[in-house]
Amino acid sequence: MANETVTINTSNATGFVTVSPDPAAVLTNDGESAAPNLYLPTIYGGQTISIDIGFNIVYPIMPEGNVSAPATSVTALYDFAAQGINVTYLGGGVRLSGIFPSPFDSEYYQFVLDDNSLEFLPPDTTSDFKALVRYEMPNPVTENVQYAFSVTGPGETGNVTLQANIGQWIVWSYQTAVTNINTLRELGP
């Protein structure tokens, strides 16, 4: 029976800021982090970042212990392009870059349009409007997003393909909401 697992390492991280409190830093009763090792750093929604993720396949060799070998190919199963995130394949890894969108469905901006109708639109709307009349902050203000990857590389009995699910906490940004509201107020009549 195969016992392969996937681990990741990250490098060349840019655009990350300290998130406080960081949901990934919460400790469990046994003193371990609540976030497993397949997690990217926590970010604020709407933040521009770039990070390289290297994938390794770990498998046992008896009696020596575990061997960690770099993946030979990786495919993103998560639709990053639909979220506006660029994926660059780096052999046994990927680079994710771009503006990571806000995942909060309960956050919204309500506008009065030129025909006096009310409409919920995104903060980067190109529609003409008379006024921003309501903003609703999300509840809850943290979201755990899971990114799936297909990872191929050497395993215990030859090449294997495994699915790796990498998590990331995204936190609502008060400052982004304030900036969006101020920008929309300036755009209105």
C-alpha cells in the first residue's frame, strides 16, 4: 500500500502583510497550529500578491525513513483564472500572482442608478449611478479558501499522481472597504 503525501514550500513571496489576528496562527489544545502545513500565508481580500509554491512528494523507504522528492509536474485544478489570478507553471511548482479577490458573498454595495432603480454592484462598477446608498460589511469576516492541485512525481513504487489541497485564510479589509466607498463617493454626482 502506497503511503505518499504532498508537502509544499513557498518562496519569493511579495505583497504579504501581517494580518492580526491571523486565523492560521490559532493554536489548538495540544499547542500545535490550527492550520495544517498545506497552507499559504493569510492575506486580506483585494490584496496584490505573488508567491512561488514548490511541491514535494514524501514517501517511506524502510529502514531509512521518509524520502522527499520534488514533484515533476503540477496542474492547478482550482480555476484561478476565473478569479483573476495568474498561474505560471514552474516544473514541479507554480507561481500565483495578482489581486486575490474578496471571497465575501455577504459584502455588497447598493447604488441608485440613473433611472432611480436600486442595484447591487461591485465597487469597480462601470455603470452610471446617482449615489452609493448602502454598504454592507461581510459576516463573517474571515474565509478559508481551498486550492486543489494535481501533483505528479516519484513515489514509493514509481511515479504517482496525488491531489494536494492547499488552504488560505482571507480576511476582510476594513481599509479596502473605506477606500472603495471614498472612491465611489468621488465618482458619483
